[in-house]
Amino acid sequence: MDESAVSSTGLTKRFRRQVAVDGVDLAVPRGAVYGFLGPNGSGKTTTIRMLLGLIGPTAGSHALLGRDMPQHSGDVLPRVGALVEGPAFHPYLSGRANLLRLDAADRTADPRTARARVDHALDRVGLLAAARKRYRAYSLGMRQRLALAATMLMPRDLLILDEPTNGLDPQGTREVRSIISALAADGATVMLSTHLLSEVEQICTHVGVMHLGKLVAQAPLVQLRAQAVPRVRVDTAQPEDAARVLTGLGVTEVEARVEAGADAVTGLPGDVAPEKIVAALVHDGVPVRGFAVVAPDLEEMFVSLTGEGFDVSG
Amino acid sequence: MSVVEATPAPIAQRVKPRRFSTRFYRSELMLIFGRRRNWAGLAVLAAVPLIIAVATKVWPPTGPANGGGPDTFFASITSNGLFVSLAALTAELPLFLPLAVASIAGDAVAGEANLGTLRYLLSVPVQRTRLLLVKYAAIVAPMGCSVSVETNIPTAPRAESPTAM
């Protein structure tokens, strides 16, 4: 078996003159929870549509679960659960009828267990009580859950979820997150597209960042975090003195920030141990109100990667 | 929401893809006949022979020997009940029936694409050819049935009492 659950080489999609996805080389290892990040319009959904074979790529190739894709879609796709571009069901059918219809379309699904499987999936997302309601009467959160339930009708090796928490309230977001974690714990690989960084920080093991159609970064989250350089931050009433002490210790890029009532000095400690800095400050009589070693959060890292604010896109 | 402590998973074993199965076809039929809109259309179609029969009963046509044209059918209804269905078919075939079928058929693929359910079907996966064939069969077969029902239902009571009209 191939190591990666999703892999692509030079995947490109051009719509007339606009290049939506430009030479993307994805590598999602098996068992990972892969956060596919990017601002709106950066080509995440187009990439996912290509991965599932809904649209053909202009150039490049890709494989799912180690099998080349469009050729083996018949064998591979039944093992892939997908949520693409939000939930979509027949409004005049009940939630259960909608799932039964999707199950009926799957030739590898056993019709004898269909009802049990549908009810189990509905139960897992907490929709069993509303199973007989028409889809039209569902709230956005319920629709999103129904779409998630559809991916759980059969045991899946890979889940490709496009913004699964879109439009959900904080409570629903948390529930969806725990469902995803539970699925990943069952051994499925999850590829999750999102523009919410908190989501990535909480559940993902790997990250890929898209920007203007290009994959600008792809790494395990731990590795990205390790690259982040921590800064020290000293809260004090005498920022000038603190800055002098820090500089004297060999701390680089010392910046004194004077804010109303909360003066702080920050700097890159380099090899200087934090406890030494505190000792030196106290020794020199600088009144220290607070001291912290701060690693830059993901948001700052991604802004530096994409070169602009996270919700702005060209 | 019972997330992790859900009921134990039912036996979800993959069966070998069956060569032939009517399951998706039946689901497609359910989709067509599960809509009230489609039932209303069929009811309108079914009402045409009744309306013709009632109309000819209330206002009998002037006579059977009026020369050619569709009037011959309508005039013959008074003497033979079989002509109700024939007359209804001649009225429906050029316009109403194609209209009804077209509205359902037009909705078959375009409607799914519009709702977005098509992308979920395609990622199940359902092969494009299979999808089109199943959709085609699901529209053609019931329409054929409805035509044959239409020609038979009005004649049935009349077979028992041929002189009713």
C-alpha cells in the first residue's frame, strides 16, 4: 500500500484565462488529519473537486489511497467520504430518505443493512430525532450534520471535508470537531479544508496552505510550530531600563512598546535562557510585573506565509 | 448529540458491487413519485378523459357523420366508450403528455445539478452513463404505464355496461 492517502503532482485547473489552481503537489500521509488552509477564493474547493473527479484537471495527476484517480474512481471513491461545497439534499425528502437514496446509489453497500447504517449515521451526528423531518425544515446546522452523516454511511478510509463547520454555531462547531476527531481515531485519514485557524490548531496534525492557487506551505503542524521563533515579553513600568538590560544580555530585536498603563518590552532571546533574563532584570532593580515567552500563533505564521491578512484575497 | 458514545456500529461490510440491482432505479422512481408536484401533473393528465366523457355526455356532438377530423372520435364516444380514451389520447399526445414528461425529464439531471445533489451522487460514485440510463428508464417506464392506464381505465367500466352512455 502506498504511504499517502492523497497525493498529487502538478495539479492545475484553468478557467479560461484565470488559473484557479496552479501546480499543486499535495501529500497527505495516511492517518493524518490534514488541514487544508487558505483565504476565500484561494483554490481549495477547486482542488477538492478535482481530487474527487467532479471536474477534470487542466494538467497534472493525482491519486487517492494509492490508486491513480480518474481511472480507478470506481474502486476508490466508495472508500472516500466527501462533503463538498456545503450540504445538498432533496428538500422535499426527509433526512433519512435522503441518506437512503445516497446509499441506494452505492453499489457496494449492502441493502439489507441500509436502514441500520442510516440510523447509526444519523445517531452519530445527533439527528435521529429529526430523521423523519423534511430536509427543507432543517436548520443550517442540521443540514451540515446530515452531510456529515452521509459520509459515515459506510466505513471510510479517507474523508474529504470542505468547510465542515461553515455556518455552525460555536456549540455545533465543537460537536463537529469531536465527530471528526472520533473518525480520525477510528483510523480514517481526514482532509479538512477550512479558513478557521483555531480549527486547525485544535484537530489537525498536518497543514497545507493555499494562496492564490498555489500551495505555499505543507508540513506537519509540529514542524511548523518548531520553526516558530519565540519572543520574550516583559511587562514593566520602566521599559527603557528593561530594554537596556535585555540588550546587555544579548537579546536581539529589542522593542519597547509603550501602551497606556501596560508598557512592555519584547525581544528575541536567542540562546539566552529566560530564567537568566528574569534574574538579570530583578538584579538591576527593574520592576517586573509580568514575564512571558511567547511563540507566534498560527495566525501570524499564516499571514507571513500568505503575505496578507487572512480574509483578503486578490 | 451523542458523539463518541454512539450505538455500536452495525455490520457495515462492503458487498461485491452487484452487476444488476434495481435499488437505485427504485430510489429514482421514489424521487419522481415522492413529489406532490408530479402527482398533480399526472392527475391533470388523468382528468382529461373524464372531462371529455362528461362533456360529451352533457353536450352531445351533433353527429358521427360530420366528415373527417378529430370530431369523428368525439362523435363516436356516444356510441362506443372505447373512443373516450382514444379521443383523450388524440387531445393529449400532441401537447399535454410531452409537456408533463418534459417537465419531469428536464428536472431529472438539471434539478439535481441545481440542488447540488448531483455532486454527491457522482462522488458516491455513480458512473455518469449509469446515472443517465437510470434516470432515462425512471422517466420512460412510468410514462409508458400511464399511457396504457389512460387507454384502459375509461374503457373498463364501459365494458361492463356498454349501453351506459
